[in-house]
Amino acid sequence: MTFRFVIYFLFISAFLMGQDERLENHEELGLYNIGDCIGAIQIETNVSSNVQFQGHGGDVDEFSKHQQIISEEKNSLWFACRSDIPGNLSITLEGVDFPFQYSAYLLTENYDCQSIVDGTLKPIYQGRNNGESLLNFLMDSVQLDSDHELVLCVNSEQKEKSSFQVITSFSQEISAEEIESMKKKYDFRENRTEEAFYVEIRDAETKLPVVAKVILTETKSNNALYMVSDFVFPYKEQLKMNLKIDLEGYYFKDEEISLRQLDTNTVVIYLLPIHSNQSIELEGLEFVSQSDVLLPVAYSKLRRLKDFMVLNPKVEIEIQGHVHLLGKNTFRAKILSRKRAQKVRSYLVDSGVDKSRMTIKGFGNSQMLYPKAESIPQVQANRRVEIRITNKN
């Protein structure tokens, strides 16, 4: 009996020593769980990264000792981002079509990941989204000092290993004078002291002014082409206008403004910078039911897409077709969705865009925006085409 006990004791001791050694090696190699703050995925500034959930939470429960939006890490990912210079950091999640919560913290010399576990470090922002019909989600901008690190936890309510894009945008701190120097204004007022209505064009990620090509129509006397970042109009209740905005390196934007429908004297129009692996919905590009025939209203959007491809000659895209169909994703649905993508590519080729810059893909009904559509607009939204930027350089 004594001999057996000694052998058993030696076996257990060896096993535990091996476990300790593996844990030490684990820490030395930095092989932490990406579902924990300490194992956060390091992301550079001004890049787009494709990430995927693990299907489970981390090894450490960071939120057990204090009340948070995230009460339980069911399927979590942590990200970390730092910069050598102070500035403003914004994070966009793209392709998120699932319910999730998020919580962000600022790590400093005095606060680390353990401070989150202890409950001594509070989140700088947190929230939740039900994920319904959501493709892009822009989080609040954060002021980041050179010795600070932003860590962000995204927790999905679902156990699936969903993937999405994380896009970071960082801009160096700029003085008010420098921001003002970036603007190019056009003031239509005869008397510069009279009440004004402002239209501002800004980068969606940095929130800084950008000078874009703007075609102004539907005004009484100011219809023309402008290179501008800021318009100043005399404030009149009957004021209305249409703007078509283009800028190389950005996705195009069309805006219709009617002052009668507004309760503000300023409209800010955000242009979305293009990134590789970025998906963009072509709103208004819709089809007749059960066919690849475009509705008449779709052709204006196709012309704008052609303009975008011409203005950005190095951009390559994947054209993605979708259908509205309840039930299983049938072979017929996949074929129809591919035909819709083909219809868009054919139009662009006929308009002079090189065919080699475009691929097509049909998803059938696997990615409907409204799986339980309750209105005609929702049904039409399911019959859509999107583009994914496969290469921006």
C-alpha cells in the first residue's frame, strides 16, 4: 500500500510540475486567450483587420466584480490599440449582423488588465446592439495619449464563430487653427452678418474637413460644380438642395436637404474612407421580384457606382447579389442572386470599367437584411446588391 501511495504521489507531483512548466511557457510565449484582456489582439492604427469569434468566452471573467453591460462573456474577443503620438482613435466594426455588447477601457501606467478584473478601472464607454440589419458600427472616438492603450471587449450573445472587420482610424491632435486651414468654404450670403445655414463635409472616421467635388442641384440660383468642404447659405425656410459628393479614396455620397424638415442650422455629411475588405450596401439598387431586372430607380445608383470606379482606378470590388426568399437557400435562389450581381457588372463593363477589376458572387437568401420582412420596402431591401472592396491599391 505504501509503495502504491509513493508511486501515485510521484505521478501526481510530476503531472503538476509539468502543468506549472507548461503554464510558465504559456506565459513566456504570450499564448493568452484572445477572449481575455491580457490576450487582446494587437491592432495597428489606420488598418482593417479580419477577426473571428472563438465560439466561447475567455479564461478570466473580467466583469464579475462590477456591474457592466457585459454581465457574462459568452463569446468574447478583446482588442488593443496604442500609438506613439497623441491623437484621436475611432473604431468601426464592419459586417456585424449579430447581437453584441461592447466595453472599452483606457490602460495607463496606473491601470492594467487586472484593474478591470478588480473593478477599479471603469469603462470609458460601453453599450449594446441587437445586430438587426446592422452592417457597419462606428464607436465613439477616443482621445489617446502616447502612454495609453485602448482595450475593447466585444461579446456576442451567440456561440457561432462569426467573423467581421475591425477598422481603426487614428488622427494626430490638431489645433483649431489647423482645422480651420483645412476648410474650403463657399459663402452664398450677400450680407455676411445675416442668419446662415451650414453644410459641412467631413471624414467619417477622423471627423476632419475634406475638400470634395460637389455637384449642387435643385437650388434656385446656385446649381454648379464646387470643390468645397463647407457651404454657407442664407437661412431661408424654403431652402432645399441635392448634393452629389465625390472624392478619391472615399465612397460617394448623395444627399437631399430640405430646410423645412430640419430643426437645425447645420447639416454634417460624412464621407466614408474606403478600406480593403470593406462591404458597402448600394441603397436604391433594387430588382423586380424573382428576376434580375433592375427597377428604373436603380440606374441612377449604377451611374454613381460607375463614377466611383472611374475616380478610383485602382479599386477592385466583389459584387454580391442577394434575394428575398423565405425558407431554405435553394440552388435557384443562389443562381438568381448571382445573375443580379452579373447584371451590375455588365452595366459597369458597358460603361467602360475594366472587367478584371470586378468579381461576382451570389448569396441567395443567406444574408437577408430582413428575414421576417413586414413591408414592401423591407422586401425590396432584401433584393439587393452590395459591393466589397477587395483591393483599394
